[in-house]
Amino acid sequence: MLLRQMKYFVAVVECNGFTAAAERCYISQSAISQQISSLEEELGVSLLVREGRKISVTPAGEYFYNRSKAIISSVEETRAETIRIGSDSELRLSIGYLSGYDGSELQNAIVEFSRVYPEVIVSVFRGTHEDLYEALLSGKADLALSDQRRAFSPEAENLILSRAPSYVDIAAASPIAARGDVVTSDEISDIPCIIVSSRSDERVERDYYEKYLHIGRQFLFAASLDEARLMAMGGRGYIAVESVSNSAQPPLKRLEVRRPDGSAIERIYCAFWYKKRTNYYIEEFADILCRQYAANS
């Protein structure tokens, strides 16, 4: 049995006849009819019932058609990916993540991915949500680890990694930290909110926290998470962190922030990548990352 015969049979079924199938496959009608007959002879079963110019598919033919479609699709995907891998002098995977990200999931995913696929060079960079969005559009990033702020695009894969409460880090010695592990946004409204952001995105980030999440009324900005931590340790404010974990690095304390009525402020973290640029390695990394988030939830 040849893959070519499977393709011919699929064409006959989908074209509902030998004439149109022959045109689709660029061979003569007699040749495609002969190939189907040879296929049936090899299998020892009838796949088609011929009634003049009309054909119908037998139960065995229906099964063979469905299986052939799946096999042909798999073979074509394998061929395309093999060509892509063979044509690349270096295999690279570029991953963007949020500047305020504070978690072990990404690091652990990179370690696991590199162990399984040592042939792939993984590069990472950080940015704001807007930075990562632009990086995906331009192709600078193959995959972005970010929060959801836009409606999911049908052109992208939007893999939800976690739905988590909103957290902030504050100096453990502060009076607010002594109250417990949960605060409302009103209780910290007089304390500056420190956001990790590039200068160009400060206004966008401020609007998101103030108008959408309703966290913060006064704002300070830091160029990196390390700078933000030093500011918080010095009592200048609390950090709006991107994390699904409720633990912080001492001497900071992590607090869950809720609305004034006590309801949760949910953050949705996702892995995003564009369907038109997807490949085996992007999907494998996303799967590993998803498992890391599941393990920490």
C-alpha cells in the first residue's frame, strides 16, 4: 500500500467520482481507477460501490478514508517540520516575559525544555504587556508570557496558564504587612504603587492598574524588578508583582489585594504565540510551561 494510493482514494471520495479526482491529482481517469482497484485487491475488501458513473463508500471505505486523511495530514506536517529544521543553521526560540514577573515557572520550563531539546538556543527578554504584544506582531518573540488585557485574537494561540489573585510586595516591617496576608485596595490607597515599566509605557501601565484593576492612586516607576524591590525595602511603596505565588523574598512580604467589598481581583496569565508562525518547539515549550504553572497552582 502506498501513500499515493491513499491520496487518490481520498480524492475520489471527496470529488465523488473518478473524473474530477483524476483532474485534481493530475493523472488520467484510467490510471486513478487502476490504482484504487489495486488498493482494494491488496486489502482484500471493497472500498467503493460502483454504479455506473456514481460511487458510494462502503463501511470499510469510510474507515479507510478517515484514517487516510489523518495519516496524510500527519505525513505532510512531518515533512514540513523536517524541512524547516533541516534548513535552519541554528534553532532558536525567543521568549518574552513581563518586566514585573516574579516566579519560578519560566525558569523551570527553560531548564526542562533545554534538557529535552539541547539543539535549540533559548533567548529571553522582558518587557511590558505592550512591549510583548509588539514583539509578537513583529516576530521578535516566538512566544510571550503575559497577562490578558485584550480580547483573545483568533489569529493567535491563547493558552491560559493560570487564574491567580492580585499580589503586591511590601516591606515586612510596614504596619500594613502586620495586619495579615490580605488587604483591600482602599487600605493601601495612600501608599505609592511601584510598577516595573519602561518610560514609554508608564502611562499605559498606570492606567491599567488604576482604572482596570483599581489598585493604586499614587505611582512610582522602576526600570527593573530589582530596583522596585530596593524601593519597597526602603519603605517607598509596594510593588505590583506579576506572580501566581503568595510568597515573596524577605525582607518583603506578599499580600493579596482584594476589592473594597472583599472580592478577588483576578489576574489571568497566558502564553501567546501566532498560529502562522507556530512550530513543534513553540508548542512543546508552551506545554512544558503549562505543566510548571499547574504544579505551582
